[in-house]
Amino acid sequence: MGNRPTPDWDSALHRARTHAPFLARALERQPELAALLAAGDGDAALAWARQQGEGADAEVALRRERLALAAALAVGDLAGAFPLTQVVSELTAFADHALDRAIRTAIAERTDRDSTDGFIALALGKQGAGELNYSSDIDPILLFDRERLARRASDDPGEAAQRYARRIVALLSSSTADGYALRVDLRLRPASEISPLAVPVGSALTHYQGAALAWERAAFTRARAAAGDIAAGKAFLAQIRPFVWRAQLDFGAVEEIRALTLRIRESHQGPRTPGGGFDVKRGRGGIREIEFYAQTHQLIHGGRDSSLRVRGTRAALDRLAAAGWIPADNAHVLGQAYDRLRQVEHRLQMVYDRQTHALPDGAALDNVAQLDGLEDGAALVAELTAITARTARIYEELIGTPDAAPAPVAMPVSALTRNLGEWGFPEPDILAERIEAWRDGRFAAIRSPQAVTAWDRLAPVLLEAMAQSDDPMRAVTRWERIIETVPSAITTFRLLDARPDLTQRLVAALTLAPVLSDELARKPELLDTLIDKDALDLPGDVPQIMARMRGAAIRADYEALLDAIRIVTGEIRFALGIQLIEGLADPLAIARALSRTAEAAMQLAAQATIEEFAAKHGEVAGSELLILGLGRLGGGALTHASDLDIVYLFTGDFAAQSDGPRPLGATTYYNRLASRVSAALSVPTAQGALYEVDTRLRPQGNQGPLAVSCEAFGKYQREAAWTWEHMALARARVLYGSPPARAELEGVLAEVLRDPREKAALRDAVLGMRAEMARHKPPTGPLDAKLARGGLVDIEFLVHYLQLRGETADGRPLAEAAMDALSPDLGQAIAGLAAAGLIPADLAEPHALMTRMLVAGRLLAPDGREPPPSGARALARACGEDSYEGLLEAFAAARQQVAAAWKQILGPDILGPEQEIRA
């Protein structure tokens, strides 16, 4: 932009008096203001203007302030002293102040109180964005809280609110000898054709959470609590935030907004290029198209990228460019154009203080240009022609309708057949007819001319990428299921066309990992995970994931929260799967992230279920639910195929009773509650299933109660549990409960695990269990790193044996020698046992390799058998090996290391010739 020129106040005043009758009259009526402007004291002029609103009569004071402010800002703008951002900010601040004063006045006239309690004014449009122009109307939504509304005791809250609304409009909009303060348009309120002027908060929430249209989402990207009960307004906006900023990309809504903007352009009757009658707001390449461009991209990406949730158009363009969602050049061109078009819009409105956006003809056009400081109308038209042409081209890239766009022409079936055959597809003629049928109106996703055009651009690239995969026809079938399901895919087609890396990522998801392709076919909305700029980042810690889940709930109720947990969990699991198959993250980090996600889901589901349950049955005094994670969940390293091994416990007296409307005894209470928590984690909702929950590791397994007291649990573990149950406890971790309750349970676990054991009996039990397991659960294939002898199960048995033995070679307690040795995290436990001299230090490497194989293999080789070539390469890459052959060699060497450690510690040779062949 460079340095701003020195303000020319004399020229500005001359042009205002010569070319703008409204400004000439305003300056004549306010000589003191004119003198301050002539002296070049813009700040003093603004301060003087604000003082005109200090009168006791709101109707008079607001009109005088508005006149003074309009004149001061206009002259300062023409002089080059006030930048556009200051002008629109000052105008918006006045609108907020005027609206608030009108609300207070309307309520005070009825109640004799200066209060806005329970009456909310939300600013939308340019007021919400802080971008009001000289003659803008304002588009507030007026809401009221029936319980809190300031009113006379005898007044019905609904009737009082409507009385206030009518008075507010009159105070601001009616014309008097002093003019008007603000034009008020209340038609953006929910269901405006049938709703009252002021809408109850509850009704508005119901509307936005279930019946609102896509354009209302776009409008609320600019929403702000501007006047009245600001705190209540902010609370309302927070409640509908999931409606506006959706965690999942709503392709149908985005297409609806795109279609809306297209209809607005097509319905506009004015000239298409600048000249007499051209509308700088609604015309081609005008202000509105720049605003829609920014808002549409915000709606597409803002649900996931919170940095985009800004209200101003310029700010939105800058944020979109900074985040990489739009080209920086586009943001620059549109931003510069927006500022200039807004300036011209202001010049048009300064002349007669009219809400106009159209260029006049002839001498009137010259007059506007000269007010702006140009020589004549021709110079203004030339400038606007260049600006709008650039803007229109960028906007048309978004809506897909460039000037004189030819009708979409598909590749002839014969040519498509030839290409499919050259790419290597089997039966290319049949496949060509199948693909051609997609674009003949069979699927809603490829029905509009714009969607067909976008698909025709993408198809050759996508199909060729599919042909290069291990299973081209699987990719085609999965893709067909996706486009058959989604209502609109034009945004996806364009993004894939613009980002070849996304196309490769999609094909990888469709072909390399059956788990991911099946999930994508069931839930096509996961496509937006592929385009999410944060998809390649590991999720945060448990509280951050929980916050994301809460934020995804579209309503503040239990069912909506369970849906949100499933949505976010699915998105994270899918994104982690993409990272894994592309070799973008270590499978060990993936495993920890999967565990954090499960813990977040469990904690949030448990919290919500406990609250829901307590509403009916109350609480048991001095008691609470605890959840114990075991297995891979306890160890903090899940795979995509892991279920959740958990045990439910409770503290306090099992004979106690709850205090709710429908009281229950403690044991019944916690068993029913545990069943509800399991259902919250496992029963499918509208958003699908979540996890398989396995509670068989509880005392007495399936024969025992679902939840037992900590006291009974400790007694069972000390007196009746088998060795395998104690081994399972070695990987136990308390995942839910208050700090005191966790400490109580951790004390029970420590006591059980550190109880002295007879070493020979322990060794015999461990060997017997492992032999029995090997007989009944052999490895499923050559890549089964879990069950193969010398694999992960053998490492786990070794570690748990040493943990239960509980002492070093010289008889010291293991907990004193190396505390990490008792960690439920196998990696930490191996390091601790190695530090205590009980296990070879180099056992950490086989454990890490085989854990990577297990985590990656659950996606790339779920049956433990050799995957197709691309999958084999991806598996090797995930495990840190250069080739699949290298991975097999490393796996064999790792098993030998484990077998040697097993023989050293427990005795038998587990990897003789027979075992190697069987594995």
C-alpha cells in the first residue's frame, strides 16, 4: 500500500460542498464541525460529532450524532485522513451504540429502569462484520429470554418484547426534522414471514439447530452480540456455533450457498460491466461476490480451522490465504478490489445520503467521479472495469460458471474405453459405459452442469491414479459408492482437481487399507478429512480431543454429544490411518494417538452418562464409578482394530443407596450405570458405532457382575484370581475417576502386583498358559507379529512374568530397583527391566519393530498375510525398512532375539524348526 499521502482537507471540503448536496447541507448546519475540518483536526471533529449524541432525548440525540458523524467521516475520508477501516469501524460503533440506546430507551419508557436484561440484539451483515457503509441499513436479530426480560410485573414477556421491538425500530428509523438515525431491517430473523419481530431464545435455538437454511449459516459467519444483553447474546451464539461452524464439511450446504450466489448473479437485471446503472454491490465482480467468496471458503474450512472464524471480509481473505486455503494472489486482488469498491460505494451514498450502489449516467456519473477526486466518469468506469473483471474471474473459479461457459462435453465412450485400456483396467469397454452412466443424472453428486464439468476435469486424473493402484476395480467400486451417497460433490471434485496430492491420498485410502476404504464408503463425509490442512497432524492430548468432541455437538443434549464423539473419533481414526499408510507418522505415535482418542471418548461418554443417569437415580453418597483400562488400552497403544478392555469398579459402601427420585442400591446402581456407559461407547447411533467394549477381564468374567466395589475387587484379586488375571493387571491403568478414587484403586493394584509369589509356580503357570495359547491361537500368516512365536505375545509374557516375580536377581524389590519396570506401558517396562538387569537391553528394538508391524498391519495386512505390492511397500516404510524383503529379514531377526531372551529367562526353546515352519 505504501505511505498514505498527506491529507488534503481543503480539497475534500471543496469537493464535498460542490458535488455532494447532502454533505454541503450538513456542513452548513454544523459550522463548528466545518471549522474543525477546515483546520485539519479530524480527531477533534470526530469527538465533537460524538458529543451531539449526549442529549437526554434519544430520538433527537441519535439523529444529530449520526448527521455530525457522517459529515466528519465523509470529509476525512475524501481528504485521505481516515482509511476505510476507520470509516467503517466508526460507523459500526455508532450503530451498536444507537441500537443499545434505543433498547434501553424502549425498556425504560415502560419500566422506568435502565436495563437490557433478557433482550438481545445480534448484529449480522455489515454491522456484524464491523463494515457498515454511510447509508447502510442494519439487519439485527432481536431475541428475548422469557424468564429474564426486564418488564412490568403485569406484562406478558412476549407482548412486552414485541412492544420494545416496535419502539426500537421507530426510535431509529422514523424520519423527523433531524432526519433518521438508522434504517432497520428485521427480515433476517428466524422464519421472518411468520415469526414476531422479537423471537424467544428457545424458539431461535430450535430453528437454528434443526430448521435453518444454508444461507443462514453464511449470515451467521458475521454474527455478533452488538447491543442489549451482550452476555446473553454471546451465550446464544456459543450455543449455535456448531450450526455455523460444522466439524464435518457439509457438501450439500456448500453447494446450496454456491447455487444461491449463482441465482443472485443471474437474477440481477443491471449491466454486467461498469457504466451507467452498474451496481458496485450486486453486479458482476462486485462487493457481494467478494463477500460470498470469503464466506463460502470460511464455511467449507472454518469448522476445522478456527483461525478462519473472523467476521470482516478483508480479515477473512487474509486468514484464508495465510492458512493456505486460497491463493495469496487471489486474497490480494480481492482485498484491494474490496477496499476500492467500498470507497466508490461510499462516494455514491455521500451525494444524497441514499442507500444506493448503482453508478448514475452522464453528468451525474462525472459528479461522483469528481467527488472521488477523478477527472470524470470515464476514468472511474475504466478503473472499475479492470477491477471487476479481475474479481469476477476469481469468483467464477469458485462458482464454476465463467462467461460463455460451453456446455460440458464428456470424453466419448470410445476414447474413454481406449484410455482405460491403456491404463490397464480390465474390460475397459464395460467400465467406460459404467463411468459414463455416472454423469447422466444417475447420481445427485454429478447432476448439475457445474458438477458435470468439474467431474469431467477430474476424471482422467483420478482414473489413471486408480489404474496405478494394486486393486483398480476396488477403487472404482468404492468411489462409486461414495458419489452414490453424497448429495453434492462439486467442491470435492474441484479440490481434488486442484490438489493432485489429495487425489493420490484418496486412491491410497480406497486401495491400500480395506478398513479405511470400507469406512469411507460407509461415511463419505470423511472425504473432508482428506482436504483438512490439519489432517497430517497428530491429535492433541486427551483434554484437547475432548474439547473438540464437545465442540462438534450440534445440540446441548446427550444424544448429540454421543453423535459428536463418534464423528470426531471417526475423523481422527481415519486421519491417523491416512498418515500411517502414507508413512507420515511413526506407527508408535499413531498407536498412542489412537489410545488418547479412545480415552477422550470414554471420559466424555462416562461423564455425560453419569449426569444423565443421576437425573433419574441421583447419586450414591461417598461413592463414584471408576473405569480401569487393560490390555493395549491400559498400555496406551491401540491399533485401528483394538477393542476396549475395561473393568468397572466403584468406591464406597456396596450396601448404600442412591438419593434420586428412583433410588437404587449401590451395587444395582453401578451395574446399571456401567451398562449405560458401555452402551454409550458401543451402541450405534445415527453416526454409526464407536468401539467394541470387552469387560470379560472383570472378576469371574462373564459370570460376575459388571461392576464391583474396589474392596471386593481387591479381595478377589488377592484370594481367587488366577495368574493370567494378575498378568492382565500388569497392564492396568485407571482411566476414569477422581484423583482420590484413582489413588485408592492404584493402591489396590500395587498391593496385588507386589504380593510375593512362589517363583517356580509362577514360571510353570506362565509357560503353561503360553503353550495353551499357541495351540489354540496360531499365527494367521507370516506377518502376524502378535501371535508368531518370538512375537509380541511372548514379549508380553516375559515382561509380565518378571513384573509378577517382583524382584531383581539379588533379591531387591523391583519397584525400588526401577519404578518403570512396573509400568503398564510395555516400552517403558522393558526399559525399566533392562535397567534392573532382568532383561536384555536390546529387546526394546524387537518390541518397537513388531509393535509397528502390528499397528500398520491392522490396516495394510489385516489377516497377517502378505499384502499386494503397494501395500507391502507401505508396510515396510511404516516399519522403517527400505523394502518388504528387508522387513521380513528384520522380523525374523527380531523373533530370534525374543526367543533367545525367552530361553535365557524361562528355559524352553520356542523357535525351533517346527515352530518356524508353523509361524
